[in-house]
Amino acid sequence: MPNLDGIGFAQKMRPLAPFKFTPVLLLTTETRTDQKDKAKAAGATGWLTKPFHPSKLRAVVQRVLP
């Protein structure tokens, strides 16, 4: 995203009432644990590292959807 990264997006979206419980999955090349922790603190529900296999995406989506 040109003006906002995934963590910034989660930080801005999470406080908005309609999106309080909406799952937020971040797709990134980042693998550092501190970045994952920062994303979780910002409200991200899941984390997927690129490149990924479609089965991995399915597994993450199934995990966060009711």
C-alpha cells in the first residue's frame, strides 16, 4: 500500500466499531518475531508470509472465520 502498511491499517481500522471483530490477515515478506508481535498488538488476527501456498492461505482463513 502506498501510504499505509498492514500494521498501520490494523491500527486505524480496529478502533472503528463496524470493524472491531473483523478478521485482519497481513500478507507480508516480513518474518521477524518482533514485527509479528507488533502486528498482533495493532489488532491483526493472522499473519501470512510471502510466498505462500494456497493451502496455507486456506488454513489461515479457516482459523480466523467462525
